[in-house]
Amino acid sequence: ETGVTQTPRHLVMGMTNKKSLKCEQHLGHNAMYWYKQSAKKPLELMFVYNFKEQTENNSVPSRFSPECPNSSHLFLHLHTLQPEDSALYLCASSQDLKVVNTEAFFGQGTRLTVV
Amino acid sequence: AQSVTQLDSQVPVFEEAPVELRCNYSSSVSVYLFWYVQYPNQGLQLLLKYLSGSTLVKGINGFEAEFNKSQTSFHLRKPSVHISDTAEYFCAVRHFGNEKLTFGTGTRLTIIP
């Protein structure tokens, strides 16, 4: 079992659907992240949470809504998405935002296709 | 602002040949540097990291990287590649006192049999 688990691995949804992506980490970390990886684009940081508090929102459209109920779980709620939102969504965790000399651990990602 | 440049978007290499993937960063303060690998349909996995100390860092799967402060570079090398090394490689930087981990655009390494 990997340290960071994402479900589902694949998701196809219509533009009017509502769905959620789930991320769980078993590493005892306090910081969690959502990244978007689109074809031929750099990895985009979407949201950052530290000790359950959101510390960064990189101008992400409101059709993406994150939720962090505790330090081990992170959700990304999706509604009325657009085809250009199709991408690989990666969750990551790290020890703590203030501990900068540590790496981030990534989940395997959710491949999202919006039709 | 911190940034990372990976000049080569694609690098084809023959099997058992050496490879170098280039990474340059911009910073005026101390940095922490990372190389990640992403295999097809997978998340990112840490290959190696430079935090302090020896400028030559060894990682998993026979990879190593050298931190060069004067050239602000952190190039990744492997003396002999295998088919299994086919993947995308990302360089990342975090500055001392900055919480954000900034990634490069990635280099796709293709191994030719």
C-alpha cells in the first residue's frame, strides 16, 4: 500500500454531474496538496492545506471545491466541469509546510475525463 | 520568485547509453532541490534530493545528480539506461523560507532498444 492513496483512479463525468475525488495519506503528514496535470502543460498547484487549514488557492475556478476534514484526508468536489478540465489530478502530502527540507509524496492520481 | 527550467522536453537515448537531463533554477537564497520520476499512468515518485552537504547526490535506480551553485544547476545523470527508465522526469525547487514546491515542465526520456 502506497503512502498516499487516491480514489477513483479513473473517472468519466458529464458536464452537469457532481463527483468527488478522494485522497488519503498514511504518513502522518500535516500538509496536503491538489495538483492538476494536463497534457503538455507544467504541473499546476491548485490548493494547499496545512493542519486542515487552506493556505493557498491558486485562482482555481469555483467549480472545484476542496475539503480537508482532517490531516489525513483531502477531497476535491467537482461540479459543472468543462471539457478542458480533463486532466490527471494528483494529490500529495508533506510533513508540514514550515518544514521545507522535506519532499512531497504523491498519490497515483485520478484520470478525469469530462464529456 | 523561484523558478525551474528544464530545457529539454524530450530526450531519446539508446539502451545502455549514458543520459543527462538538465535542470536550472533561479534563486538568490539557499535552495532544496528534487528530482521526481513519473511512469505512465502513475503519480510522481522521488528519485533523489539535495538538502545540504555533498553536492553529488545518489538516488534510486542508479540515478545521481550534482548540485552546482555557481551555475544554478541540478542535472540528473545515469551512466547506463534501461528500457524501464522510460518515463517523465521532473525537477523541483523549494527555497529556504518558501513553502511552495515549484516544478519544471518535465523531460520525457525515451529509451531506444
